[in-house]
Amino acid sequence: MLETYLPLAIILALAVFMGFFVVLLGTIFGPRRPTQRKGAPYESGMIPYGPGTRRMNVSYYLVAVLFILFDIEIVFVLPWAVIFRELGTPGLVVMGFFLVVLEIVFVYAWKKGALEWE
């Protein structure tokens, strides 16, 4: 049974290896001439003001969490839609419950003002 996952494991191992290999090549052969100007923060061609690490508004993080939540929804809904006819009524009921829970989360976030951008 595990033989069916062998191609996936090979692709994953190859992707991890290539990621490390490319970073290693850049570290070994890349130019290393740091200057004061290169180390300065870049803000769209403007002269930077204030410290480089500023406190961010919590709404940015809330939007990121909501994005992940609804991204996970798509990850589960798409495969379900592909095999919808094979699952029958039990699959429809379970996915309906899943979507109702996500809709409750969406309405809660909407009522709390998490989707309002200032």
C-alpha cells in the first residue's frame, strides 16, 4: 500500500533537495559586498522614516488568519466537489455541516468588524 506514495515521496524529497541546493549555490557563488547603502531598508524609492520594526495593527494578523481559514475551506471543498456523486447523501450532510460551521465563523468575523479595512 505504501508503494502508491513512493512517487509523492520522491517529488517531495527532490523539492526539498532543490530548495537547499539553490540556497547553497547562492551562498557559495553569490557576491558578498555589503555596504551601508545596501543594508538600508527600502521603501518604494522613498527615504525610510521611523524604525524598521514597527508594531503592526492586529487587524493585519486577523485578516491573515481568516485568509488561512477560508483557504483551508477551499482545500476541503474542491476534492469533495470532484467526488460529490460517489459520496451520496452522507457526504452532502457532512460537507453541509462543515460549510455551516465555516459560515458561522465568517458571520462572527464580519459582525466583529474583522473584515473592515481602515
